[in-house]
Amino acid sequence: MKVSIIKKYPVRQHLINLAAMLLLALLITLFIFDSRDEGFRIFLISYVWALAICLTQSLGHSYIYKLLDKKYSWQEHLVKRAIFGSLAIIGYSAIAYLAVQMIMFLLVYGALPENPIYWALRTSYIAILISFLVSATFVLIAFFQNWKKSLLEAERFKAEMLQYKYEALQNQINPHFLFNSFNVLSDLVYEDQKKAVAFISQMSQLFRYVLDSRDKELVPITEELEFINAYTYLLQTRFEDKLSIRQDFKAKEDEMIVPMTLQLLIENCVKHNEISGNQALTVHISRKGEYLKVENNLQLKAASSESKKTGLANIRQQYSYFTDRKIVIGESDKHFSVEVPIIKWDKQ
């Protein structure tokens, strides 16, 4: 509880910010204060005025930037972020500055200026100049920080994508998969040579897709489904009527997916559930809005939950680089499902 409170309320950072505002207000006051003609009362009033200006400007700018960060990220909307940020800061700064001026005038003199509109226009250029300088500084700092961050994230993404594809390749050619596949193939050679030839053809197509997609970040869903047909053929040849894999949708040409996502989800279904004559496994691939849904009837093997979490975490990590939409996991007493976002391919 103590740690969470500290994280939620960063007292130390607030104290540092407050100290900085107090110091800045003091510097402004010393700059405009003339000790030869003005007494301590005027100095105190000037200090309160400067502190009010600093606090309203600092807190307002911080709040505005937090709101803009939620709507316009620097990486995806650089121009909009810079324009809207500058306009919002300038507009707020002028209004906040004039409000402080009016309040201080009222507190000191007990009344507003005789011509408040003229007086406001005459002094507003100071606020606009200050806010423009502050906004330009924020834009430049944020631009270079996000530019550097983009470069680092791009390198990290490449490294993790290579690792993901390497692991996916390992899943296809691991000894357990090869052992089962070649066992099935050896039986087919003696029992049905035509089926053996078809099995070899599908197995070849499967490995060709794995090798062809290893350098791709995204692939069309239509290609992934052709690969799944080959993968399904191998599994159903092995399990026969104990396993059913159905798909009842058509993908569009501009709809993309991370390579081998569906294969990994189907593999999880097979790996973590009992498959027998008494417990047939059914896997259903369908569309749900802008998501692909892979669902199976739940009949878990013992001690399978830990590896399932690892596989899904791997998939979730890959999709986080292409979309803000989250992977949706559903589980009931009888069914388990995973929904992955369909990614639209932008030709631009």
C-alpha cells in the first residue's frame, strides 16, 4: 500500500516543482523591483503577483499537454500536435495572465481599471510573448525526445520481432512436431501412398510459408489462412475425427495479421487440451467485428496454464507495435477464446 501511494502521489516531484516556481517568482520580482522607490509592501505584492503568474502558467501548461498527449501523440500526429499545442498554450496563457492581472489589480486597488478592455489589450502582449516562447521550447524538446524514442523503439521492435519469428520457426521444426509428423508420414507410406504424397506436399507448403514470412512484419490474412489449411491438414491427418478445425469467413485483401498468429493459437489449443475419441477438440476461427476469433471447447490437460500465459504474452507483445487495440481473451467453464485485431494495410 505504501509503494502504491508514493507512485500515485509523487510528493517529492511536486515539492521540487514548487521550489522551482518560488525561485522563478523571486527572480522575476528582483528583476522588476526598484528598491530605491518601492518598499517591502510593494515587493511582497510583486512577489505574490509573479508567483501567481508562474503557478497558473506552469500548472495550466502541464494540464493542457497531458490532455493533448491522450489525443495526439508526437509520433503519429507531429504537425497537429505542434499546432494545437501552440494554439492551446498561447490562448490559455493570455487568458490566465489577464485573469491574474485583473484579480491582483482588484485586490490591491479595490476596484477594476477604468477601462479594463483597453488595459487588458495593452498588457496581453506580454502573456502571448511568454506563452509563445514556452510553447516553442516545449515543442522542440518534445520533438527531439520523441524522435530519439522512436529510433530506440524501432531498434527494439526489430530485435523482438526477429526473436518472435525465430521462436515461431522453432515451434514448427521442434523435434516433437517433426517426430509426430514423420510418424504419421511413415504410416501413410505403407497404408496409402496418395495420402503420403499429399501429406508431404502440405508439409512442404507449411515450411515454405514459415521461411517466406520470416522477414515480414505483417502478412495478408488470406495468405495466413492458406498456411492454416496446410497446418490443419497435417493435424487432422494425425488426429482424424478427434480434431475439427473450422473457419467460416473471408478476408479482404487489405486485412493483415502478424505471421503465424493463427498457427500459434491453434497449436496452443492442441497442446493444452485433451484430444481423444471421448474428448474431441473443436477449434473455430471466425470474424468478430474488426477481430479474428479463435475459440475451442475447453478440456485442459494438467499443468498447462503456465505455458499458455507465455504464448499469449508473446502474441500480445507483437501486436502492441501495430495497434492500440488489445488482444481479448475469454474463458468460461466450457470454452476458451482469443481475439486478435485485424490490421488494415495502408497503401500510403
